[in-house]
Amino acid sequence: MALAGIATGTKAPEFELKDNHGRTVRLSDFRGEKNVVLLFYPFAFTGVCTGELCALRDELPKFVNDDTQLLAVSNDSIHTLRVFAEQEGLEYPLVSDFWPHGEVSRAYGVFDEEKGCAVRGTFIIDKEGVVRWSVVNGLPDARDLNEYVKALDALDTP
């Protein structure tokens, strides 16, 4: 079953979740301030996920700056995410969609009911809260970070 995620041009579903430090993260906190790269991934400590999140870490100024905030969401607990972030040196928020399990992943159309986790969905949400770009890959398929950079650059071009 292929998941497509929510359509570009639609209002991004609001959410309120905890990050790996127990802080509350709301999509609305960034409205009018920053574009959001909302990245869903299956599980911490797995090979492809670790590779993707470390690649983001290595290019962090492109994804966390005055105009942009990266939020990486998985269905792991905040405790798992805290250890994962510390082990991998991840300094951006790892957000837990653990309970109610997968509620936000479902709202974005990227929750795999059979596997019990989010697939690799990425949504670029503009400062007004509208999805401007997205890609959804299957569990084994890593994403291309250069595509995110191009999509973010397009937001800044009048």
C-alpha cells in the first residue's frame, strides 16, 4: 500500500507534540515566523533513518536558520529520541508522535497501519501554514536532501 501524504496547496494539519527534551512543539508556533521542514521517519536507531538524520545534521544551516525550522517526527517515545539525539549529535528537535500513537502521522497521510510507524514523508510548510512541497518514500528508500534545499529556495524566490 503506497501512502501519498496530504496534497500540496492545502493547510498543514496543526499538531502539538513533545520533543526529545520534553518541550511542547506546535506547528502554529512558527506561523508568520518560519517555514517548516516537517520530516517523518520510521524509527530511531535504524540504518536508513540514522543516515538521513545525520545528513541533515551535517547540512543543518540549510534547515535551521532565521527562515526555516526542521522538525523530525517519529513514532518513538521522547526518551528513545533523547538518547538517539545524544548518540548522533542531533541538535534539531526530534518530535515524538508516540501517543496517541501515530495521530499526527495519520493526519499527514504517512502512517503505515501494517507496520505501525510513519513512512518517509517530508512536507515543506510555508510561513502561512500551507504545504508547498512534499515527497513520500517507502520505508527502505532514503530521501534526497538536495530536493528539500531546492524547494526551500523556491519559497524565498518572489
